[in-house]
Amino acid sequence: MTASPPASDAQFFGHPRGLATLYFTEMWERFSFYGMRALLILFMTATVERGGLGFSDAKSGAIYGLYASMVYMSNLPGGWIADRILGPRKSVLYGGIIIACGHFSMALPGLTTFYLGLGLIVIGTGLLKPNVSTMVGGLYTPEDTRRDAGFSIFYMGINLGAFLSPLACGYVGEKINWHWGFGLAGIGMTLGLIQYLMGAKHLGSVGLYPAPAESPEAAAKMKRNVLLAVVVSAVLIALATQSSVTAQGLSDAGGVLLLVMTFAIFAWLIFFADSTPMERKRFVVIFVLFLAASLFWSAFEQAGSTLNLFAERSTSKVILGFEYPTSWFQSVNSLFIITLAPVLGWVWLRMGKREPSSPAKFSLGLVLVGLGFLVMVAGALAAANGVQVTSAYLWVCYLLHTVGELCLSPVGLSAMTKLAPVRFVGLMMGIWFLATAVGNYIGGRLASLYGSFGVPSLFGIVAVFCIALGLVLAAMVNPIKKMMGGVH
């Protein structure tokens, strides 16, 4: 039901003009997301006198972990709603509106508006994020050789938004007013929506329509399922607002949900799905890579939690007499990605047939993220007596984490889709987001231990687990490659 623009459309750096519309939509959405994320745990742990919520590290970490994981889990129903009901075009629009409302809700003081804002951002991101990427693919015909380059340009928009937002929202939030920082994130999303509507004419019919129902019975069943989902969601929200429900309790429930979903999906794929012996072997490989990716993201995504707290409490942030905001460190990863992604891409091309396999790149990514935390162990030991240490520890840590991300993240989804049978490719997209959700949840919960568990020990445990699993995975590369059945 979707149509791609003609191949002659090359108005945006040799690509369809619609790519510019989606590029800036995603850039502003990431601006709003990472701007709020840079402030979130700092705002929760800041004292009431400083305008924060005065939450403990344990409560803040529980809320952060639950929120971060739900943002990625919401991509599953968000993609389904777009495919079956709204279509990608409307899903992106409605998602952006809900996200903006979430940020503006957080711009208002009060616990109710704070929690409401987080919930709205989760819902809106689920509608927008997977579907704007789907529309990028819809700009090109299957034979169009510009597709990969188009996604690379789109990826740069993500990182540009992620780089700029902590600098702007972080400064306003920390130096002027927390709520104004959240409001600025909402303004960013609003700007993205305005240009999305103005540039919609360049998208043609891409993303306008959902997939048609197979039959009237299927359409009726889908409507019943949607109504049931709305009722269940309303009941869960009502239960969550009860005074007896704590942040830690909700976070614990979210962790149980993630665990049950993960093992239920893989148990079905490996033992119960109608698959060939080779497909079952590949599902086992996917499970191993899923575990590796989950652990990687649990360490990497601590940029917004434990590493953000270390930057706030133990790192010197003064240059030439100017004390810059803690949240500015959240721009470092995007800066490194923008500068290093072309370099690493060139390295893989130069290696040719000697380029490492997907499992080898996963193991390298794990080792590098672990080494980053090993650097932070040294920083935490130096800051053990309340000393403000140099920011070099964080810069080196983020450098190692970024190279690790570039080894693991670009190949992760590609590997999963190549390993999965064609009939399960859509499910693999959801599984990749589920790995990110699990990692974000674990990373947030680790922040709960920041104030009660020795910081050098906390960083050390993360480092040891990541490096150890990375080495174990490296030792298993050859057996895993055999189980992959020729997939690189």
C-alpha cells in the first residue's frame, strides 16, 4: 500500500527529498529524548532546595531503569499499531505530539506531572521511533542502491540531535531551572513536528496506509484486541497510581515482565516453533547474541545513570573558571560516533575477507565496554576521599564505549535478521529492541546501588562481567560460526 518516490528524486544530497523531512523529524525527536535523559537522574537525586525531587539513589535508579526499558519495549506495540491500524505516517505524527505533551508535562512542577510526562514519552516514542525508520526504507525501491547510504545519513541525524540536546537542555536545566530544561526538550519535539507536517508533501504516499486486514473477520478480531489492550492498560495505570504501589515495586514488576517475555520468546523459537534443525541452531545463536547485547547495553546505557552521577559528584567540571553542566558529558558519545563511524567503516572495508564475524565483533564490543568501566574503577578509587578527579577518566571511558558500540550495534540487527527465517524477520526487530530494554533496565537498577555499594566495586563488577563474557564469547566464535550455517 506504500509507494516509493521515483528513482529520479535526488534533491537531498542525491537522495529523495523526503529523507530530509524524516532526518529532521528524527533529529528533533532525539534532541528531545536525550535532552530530557541527560537531566532525568540528576533532577531526581537533586535536593528539594535545588529544585529537584530529593529522591534517594535507590528510588531514582529504579524509576530510571523502568522508564528506559519501557521506552524500548513500547516499540513493539507501536510498530504493530502502525502496521495494523494507523499507518506509519499518522503514527509518527501522533507519537511526536504525545512526546511533546510529555515533555511539557514535566515542565510543570509536581510529582503527578512528572510521572505523567514519563508515561507519555514512553507511549509517544513507541509510536514514533520504529515507524520513522520504516518510512525511511519506504523512500527507496528494493533495487535502489542508495538505501544503505540513506540510512547512514539518517543515522547521522540521530547523533546530531543526541549531541546538541545535552548542551542546550542540560545548560538550561542545571543552570537556570530543571523544568525549563524539560520544556526546551518539548520545544525541540514541537519544531520537529512542524517541519514534519511542512515536509509531508515530499513523502508521496509513503507510510500513509496500514497493511490491509486479511479478511473482515481478521479486522473485527484486531479491533477487539485493541479494545482489550486499552482496557488492560487503563487497569494497570489505575493500579499504578495507588498509594501502596512504590517505584521500586513497579520496577521489580517490570523486571519480571522482561524476564518472562525473554524466556517465553526464546523457548518458543527454539523448542516449539515449526522450524528446521538448522533454524533451531540459528535461534540458539540469536539467544547467545541477545544475552551479549543485553549485557553490553546494561553497561553502555549507564551513561545516563551511574556515570552521570559520577560526573555530578566526583568529577571536576571547570574550564578557565567556567563550571559547565554535568549533562554536557552526555554529548561525548555522539561526538565520538560522528567522528569515528567513518573511520571504523573504512577499517572494515580495508580488512576485506579478514573482517571479523558478527560474534567476534560482539565479543570485542563487550571487552571494550568492560575496559571503559575498568578505567572508571581507577577514577572511582582516585575520588574515594571526596576528591574531584579529572574529566579524562570519563572521556577515555566514553571513547572505549563508543568504539564498542560501533563494533556491536550496527551489526546486531543485521546479524539477527540474517540468521532468522524470513517469516520471523519482523520478530527479530522486536527481539533487538527487547535486548536494549533489558540492558537499560539492568543499567538503571545498578544506579540504585550507587549510594550504598562502593563505587569502585560497582564499576569493577560491571567491568569484570563484561570482559569475562566477551572473552568467553571470543572462545566460542568458531563453534558459533558453525551453528550459523554459513551466515557471516
